[in-house]
Amino acid sequence: MAKLSKRQKGDMWFAILLLVPTILVLVRIFIWPIYQSLVWSFYHYNLLDGSAARFIGLKNYVYTLTDPQFWMSTWRAIYFTVFTCSIELVLGLFSALLLNQVFRGRTIFRAMIIIPWASLTLVNGLLWNWILQPQNGALQVVMHALHLLPQHANPNWLASTDGSVIWAGVADIWKMTPFMTLLLLAGLQSISGELYEASMMDGAGFWRKVWSITIPQLTPAIIVALVLRIMGTFRVYDILTVFTGDPSSSVTYLTMNYGFRYFYMGKASAMAWTSTLFILALIIVYIRMMKKNMDEQT
């Protein structure tokens, strides 16, 4: 390594000095809360009962892992994640293949498809909550007009927690499919056109090209998009508060309820770290899949 001149050393220390405020802010608002929540997860720490925080070891984790409400919320979060991510992947891939073609009005369609993604999640939830209202909701009005529902029928689509989770998933699919589309479209546009030209000379049809060229070449982009969406949907909170009002509908909702409604900071921290370990397991699976894919390509 070449020895730095006096001026280069001065520039380096000046750059480090400029970075110090940013580093301090990041440590204060990002690193320190993570460390603090890890410490709290081993303490009995309740802001409302007036008692002093005391070390209790793994009791918060034992309570979390033996709490039926935690497992119910976890399974509902998994169900919500699988339901939304699988449909978003299919619709996103279809939309990306469509937008990758050259046709009249493609630019307008690309702009239109971003609109749902640009809306706030809470606004999206309120919109779909209005659509699903039992008496004057848009869905019920349209189904009555098309005679798909008897005129006297007045179903309450959001009456149960399980039904509300499904409809919250529909609202999430409507909002986040454009995000999946844009990621896959970027992957499609990086595929060399020479591969398609060679396949056309061999007489391959559209679906043959999709199966033999597009899907294998797009696999890294699919993995990235899928993992990002899995991590996002598993932590979903805001849209479920609009639809259900039931903390057991999502593990994040349950954690927030423990932490900021009942102020059981120790139990809430243990729940948060248990969920984090689950997400870290997903990241490990993602890295291994990426490494396997790269090894196969080289």
C-alpha cells in the first residue's frame, strides 16, 4: 500500500471528521435502539406497573414461545405472506413481460401501473375498507348490478379476522404488484437480445422462450424481488390495523400492541427479536439460493 502524503492524510482525516455527525446520528437512531431492545428482552420491564426493571433471563422468550396468541399471529402473518407474495409474483411477472414488449401506449401504461404503489399504505387500506363496506361499498354495489349477488344479500366481508386478513392481502396485492413488476422488468431488460434471436432461428415459440431463456435468466431478479416482498409482508402492520383491529392478525401488530399499548417493553422486545430471527433465517436461505444460482451459472 502506497504511503499517503501529508496532504492526503489531511484530506482523509477531514473526510472522517465530516462523517462523524452522520455516524453519531445513525448510532443513536438505529444501532442503539436495536441494542436496547435486545437488553430489554431479558428484563421484566413494564412502564405502567411502577416496578423497577429487573433481570429475568429467558423468561420473556419462554412466555413468547408458549403464548398461543403469538403463534396464531405468526401463522396468520405466514399465511398473509404466502398469499400475497405468490400472487404478486405471478401478476408482476405477467405485467413485466407485457411491459417489456413494444406496443403503442406502453409509456402511459408504465406510468399508470405505478399509481397504486405511490399511494400511502394507510390510504390504500382505507380505500379498500370503503370498497368492502357491507351496505354501500363499491364491491357490493357492483355485484348487485351484475346480479352476482342477490339484491337482499348484504354480506359483511370483514366480519371475521381470517376474512379480514384475506381482504387485507388483496389490498396489499393491488398496491405492491407494481413494485414487483418494476424489479422484474429491470431484470428482463438486462437479458441479452442475442439469446432470443438465436432461439427464434431455432424455431422456438413465445412460451418456449419464456421457459428456456426468460425464467432462468430472470431467476436472480425473482429471488431478490421475492425476498424483499417476504420481509416486507411478514412485518406488515398498518394495513391490518385498518381492516381487522385484532392484534392477533399479525405478529408485528401483536408486538406493537404489547409495546405501545400495554407498555410491556420486555415481552414486546422478546417478540420482536423472535420475529427478527425468523426473518434472518429467510435472509440466510436467500443468500444460499443466490450463491447456488451463481455457482450454476459459472
